[in-house]
Amino acid sequence: MLEKDKRVRIIAGHYGSGKTEFAVNYAVALSKNAPRVVLADLDIVNVFFRSRERRKELEEYGVRVIGSSIKQDNCDLPAVSAEIGTPAKDRACDYIIDLGGNSVGTTTLARLRPLLSRDEIDFFMVVNVNRPDTASVEGILFQKECLEYASGFQVTGFINNTNLVRESTLENLVAGDAVLREASKRTGIPIRYTSYMEEIIGRVSGRLSGERLPLKFFMREEWM
């Protein structure tokens, strides 16, 4: 259950992992049972998919969004709002942090690190095995080490989000699961969630690791 994860969830992943889509869907799913959910968009690396661009829609689900300090949500300047510190200190809210797509993007955590207690943090690494930098166990482990070194936090869970966007198949997820199982075996880090389109997830029975999180496309238009 999402509610059993630690209060602060940091969600990171390499470019093309589907990290932001997962973070947005996770926040929406959590808001069904959690009274106060805050999603902070700290991704200053990928200007194409930014959770803050869905601020209005997310607020309709009861999710508060913190984005750039510049009011235009579609602005490309890497400006992070000073508001990001408030939910870190507020133990009454569930805080989800959509982090940058690589080790460079994790540097934005520097402002939050003094405010966060390690025992209240889950650091999830979203993995798409169809991306070249995370297509192998070795690639996944290298990216994990880069994220950990740059952020100062240890990854506590893998997310299997293996996909080809709208061309995704059940076989994609199963193949990704096999690779991530080996990465999990080598590191001792569990696969916490498997996510992707509901029509695919619904056909799976006992073949995938972790809890399943069906996704809705919030970040992609119909033509994408």
C-alpha cells in the first residue's frame, strides 16, 4: 500500500524512465487515502515533462503542487521555489519529490537535505529497461550509484516502469522485471512497484514483482 511508504518519497530516474508520469500517478493514487499530499517538481533537467504543468488538474485531485519560483509553469529557467522546505518540516503531510532525471538533477536536494531525516525517506529509482543507459543490470547499478553519490541518499526501492510508451506490451514489463530482479538480488534493494498502462497491468497475474500501480497518461497528449 502506498500509505505504508515513508512520509517523504523521493522519485528519481534516468532520462526516459517515465519518472514524472509515475510521480504524478503516485501522488493521485495516494491522495485517495491521504488527506494532505504535496508534490514538488524539482526536475530542472528535463524541460519536456514537468509535473508543475499539470498543476490545475492535480489540484482537482487534492494534490498541492510546488514548482518553479517563476510563476509561469512552462518557463524553462531552472528556478526552484523556496516553498519546497515547508512540506519537509510538516510531519502532517505526505511529501512526494519529483527529482531531476540524472545525477545533475539531484543537486537540487542540497537545499532540503538539512531538513530531512533519513528514517522518514523512501528514495525510489524508476527504471525503464528499454532505455540504453538502464538496459542492463550493470547500467542500472551504475545509474543508481550516480544518483546516490550526487543526492547523499540511498535508493530504497526500484520501480519497474519498462515501456515503449503507447507501443508497450506485457512482454516489455516481464522482460524489465527479469533484469530488475537481478539488480535487486545484487543490491538487496526491493522492487517496490511495477507500473504501466492499466490494460497491460490488468492481464498480469503473479508474474511481476512489487505492488502494481496502473498509470494514466497525465504528461502526454494523445498524439505523443
